[in-house]
Amino acid sequence: MAYDFSPLKKQLSGVEDWMKKEFQQIRTGQASPSILDGVKVESYGAPVGIQAVAAVTVEGARTIRITPWDKSQTKEIEKAITIANLGLSVVVDDQGLRVNFPDLTAERRVQIAKIAKEKLEDAKKQVRQHRDVIVRDLQAKEKDGKMGKDDAFRAKNDTQKIVDDCNKKLETDYAKKEKEIIG
């Protein structure tokens, strides 16, 4: 009897997507609008993402331009970015806001790399949890006689191969992010 690994593969794909999203929100020395994805602005009584109240564009290598659709939102956007404490400087001008990405010190780069490493470890932990669920399921099927020992052994090996492939992808993504951070 062949074991269905599609739920596991879907879950592991979700873990990879989660880590990529987390990495996008980690600031490097270059301007990236995705760093503002987690910032919420108070707009007409409801917290919304900056992209819901303004156009966000990359203006230069270290600058993002935020152009609010309603100019009265400018102060709220500035406040939200400041409260988010992303290490960015915000300047208000007649067109909207300019968000500057200051140069990272060597010490700050090391700290940011550690944060990225923590995200990698969180992702690996999720992968292990998903693997453990499958292994327990295989053991239960073997114990109940729904699966033979050989089939269960093969399925466990296949599970480990899938997990190893996922971990390699996670490590590769981390290595790219670390290179981007450290420079």
C-alpha cells in the first residue's frame, strides 16, 4: 500500500513560503517595500496595511517613496512606521513620505543575521513537527495491521527524504539571505 505524502508536501511548502515571507521582512541595506508588509496604519478607525492607503515604490537603492491616496493619512503612516521600529528614517515632504534605509553597521548586520538564523530554526522545527505526525501515523497503521513492516519502513524513509529536501531548500534560502545581509 502506497502512503499519500501530498498533505506533507503541502505543509512543507507552506513552511517554505512562511520563511520566505519572514525573510522579506528582515531589513538589509537595500530598499525593499516588503519590509513594510507587517506595518499597520490606523485608517478611519481600522488598522490596515500601508499598501491599502498609499502607493509604495522604490525610489532609489536606499529609499522608498510612499504616496498616500489621502494626504490626511500622511501623519498616521509616519507614526505607524516609527512605532514599528524597523530602524528606518521617515521624512515627510509635499509628495508624501520618503523612507530611508540607513547603512547597516557590521554589528547590526550580525544581529540581523542572527534573527534570520532564528527564523530558519523556527522553520526547521515546523518541518520536524510535520514529520513526527507522519511517523506516528505510520507507526499506528503498522500496529493496527493496516500496513506491513516493510511498507512502513519504506514510507518512513520516503518521509525522511522529503524532509531532507525541504531542509536543503530552507538552508539555501537562508544562505542567500545571509549573503544579502552580511554583504
